Amino acid sequence: QVRLVESGGGLVQAGGSLRLSCAASGRTSSSGTMGWFRQAPGKEREFVAGIRRSGGSTYYADSVKGRFTISRDNAKNTVYLQMNVLKPEDTAVYYCAARSSVFGSFTSIVGYDYWGQGTQVTVSS
């Protein structure tokens, strides 16, 4: 089992920045691929960014490309999501997810085995 705990959410004005963290504990060998997803009220959960264990392979949703950066510190078992130039449409609950394999799609929700409880990000206009 892997436990994922997100932190770093909050309220920020449009154009501002936030950094989310996701700390993994337990069987951290099950975090070969980690991803960030988000869910806005009334909308389906959607992929935001993903990263492999080595950190050398990352992938982003078009809506955040160039503004968000995903990274990981394997020594700390932590994944980060640096969010810059935030927009009101980025408002959502952000979830961290993990799976053992370093292969396969970054974007598929069903491909992840473990999920955090989520952290709220609110961007005011």
C-alpha cells in the first residue's frame, strides 16, 4: 500500500503561483509513475501532469503546458507541481496519484492504483 498526502493548495489571485507537494509513504516502490489530476465542480477529473520514477520523462495536459512543472525528489518520496501564471479556470481540487509501473499512459485515470485525498486550489480573477 502507498499513502499519498497532498499539501500546498490555497487561494491565489490570477497570475500568481502555488507549489503543490505530494508525499508518499508506505510501499513507495509502487510509485514508478506519479501524476497530478484535478477536478472542478461539476466536471470530470482530468489529467494535469505526470512523471516517471527517474524524473526524466514528463507529460503535461495542453491546458497547463508552459505554466506548470512537475518534478520529484525520490530521496524524499515527494512529487511537486509548480503552478505559475494561474488562471481562474485552474480552480479545482488537485489530486496526486501513483502506480508501480514506469510504463503506460500518463493520462488514464484507471491506470493509477493509489490516490491522495486532494487539495483545493482556488484562483480568483
